[in-house]
Amino acid sequence: MADLRSSYMGIQLKNPIIVSSSHLTSSLDKILECDQAGAGAIVLKSLFEEQILADTKEDLEGVNLLAHADAMDFFQGMGKKKNLEEYLEILRDAKAKVSCPLIASLNCVTTGSWLNYADKLEEAGADALELNFFILPVNFKQNSEEIENRYMALYKEVQKRVKIPIAMKLGSYFSSLAQLAQKLSNAGVNGLVFFNRFYRPDININTMELKTGKILSEPIEISQTLHWTALLSGRVRADIASNTGIHDGEALIKVLLAGASAAQICSTLSKNGLSYISTMLKDLEIWMNKNNFPSVADFQGKLASENIDNPEFYERAQYIRAIAGLG
């Protein structure tokens, strides 16, 4: 039998599938269902900075959550005043009942006093902490270095407060993603999640109003995830969890070959049900047996940029071949 175990941020996983922060992980019952379905780890539904502030202010009027797809519940008018203690209670209860690691998630935009709550998540039993941090780069007076420095500052503030591993869930809107990933990794970030899938607005041309675009990802969106996983795997110290566009067992195998330590999934489970975890794992096991790989470690990163003879495949040379019709 193939060994499906994987290591992510120093945490041993029974398999490389992580259920990402979403409506699927928003309650104790749902977390238990994910565990029973065979998840290797579970990221709890993000606790928003605005929720922590609202815990004392009792007011979310005027809060702008439009940048984050993970804020779906807010758009539907749910969970606007989910008490912080309720979140911690869910985490405590889940830790006592599930067999897989639990990763708490903070969705944040500033480095305010609310960060004092990070250690409460550790105390409640979180095995790791995922920082879901994104600055929409629309300020004409703010350059790229200033934006990237805010990411670093946020990480350092959280690092002071907790001892558990910390992952940064990043978007792709950076002038030098590789440099930022390396800086974060060198500073001690344990995991990098590629990529955060942000809220995508649409326009209703009949009412001439803004509306919510598609929240769930599509399989085609794996391309960017796969590209950067392969480019950076092994070239940064942090482990990589691939996220977005991973919809089946084949996609899971691809990101592992590219060098991911784990795959975070949500959309495919929303479409196919939690039982689809076992389908994806079965496909992985069949493929491993067919190709004589006793364990995930035997092929993980086999096709990462640093491990192939023609790393330019992932870079400009392949792009030129494609547009010129040569490859």
C-alpha cells in the first residue's frame, strides 16, 4: 500500500489534502465531517480582523470586505458578529475530537492591537496559524516595496506572539513574488500558500449595478498555482501548499510533482461533496502504485524547476515557444 503521508511546516499529515478556510470549516460539525472524510489537515474558517474589532465595538458598518473570496458569508449577511470566544470554543472542541491537525486562520489588513488575539488561537489548540493577508495595490502613493514591507511587518508581529508554525497565504499581485517569498521564508515563515483567490466583482448590465462574481474556482485556474509552485519549490526554505484550481486527483498529483507539500482544496468539495477527498486520494494511490512510488516523498518536487534539466520550461523560453508556435 502506498504511503500517502506528507510533512507540511514540520507537521506530519496522514495525506497531503488540506481542506482550506471556507464555509466547509465554519462550525464544529463541519470540521468533524471534514476529519471523518479523511482530510490530512483542516484550516478553520478565517477569523476576520473586523470580527475581532466588532467583538468590542459591536459594529461592522462600512467595513470593506470586497477583497476576499473567503468573506462569502459576509456577503450573504451571515456571521457578521460571530463572537471571538465562539470561534475559540469551536477550535477547542474540534481539537479534542479530530484526528488531523487544525490550522487557525486570520484574515487581516493591518498590524493593530487585535493581533494580541493570535496567541489565544495557539492556546485554544491550533497546530499552526495561517495569515490570510492582502493589500489591494490601488494606492497611487504607495510603492511595491512599501506594500511588501507591510507583509513582513505583519508576520514579525505575529511571530512575537506564537510558537506554532505560521503560513502566509499570498496572492499573485506582486512585482517580484519570488523575492517576497524568499524574504518571508528567510524571516522564518514556515509555509507559503499559493494562491489566495480574491473576491471577483461582476457587473449586471441590466440593472447597471455591481454584483458578486464566481466564488468557486475552475480547474483551469491551476496553471498559475502550478507554475509558481514549481518555480519556488526547493528555492525557498518554507514549505509550499498549493491552492486554487485543484479539482481532482490528477491535479493533486501535479502540484505534488511540482514540489508542493500539500494541496488546499475547497471548490471541488463544494461541488462534489466531502466524500470526494477519498476519490482524490484513491486516484493518487493508484498512480503511485502504477509508477512504483512507495511514498509521496519519492516523487514530491520531481518536476520542480530546480530538479529538471530544462528549467527554462517554466520561464520565458517556453513562453516564446508557445506564442511563436514552436512548442
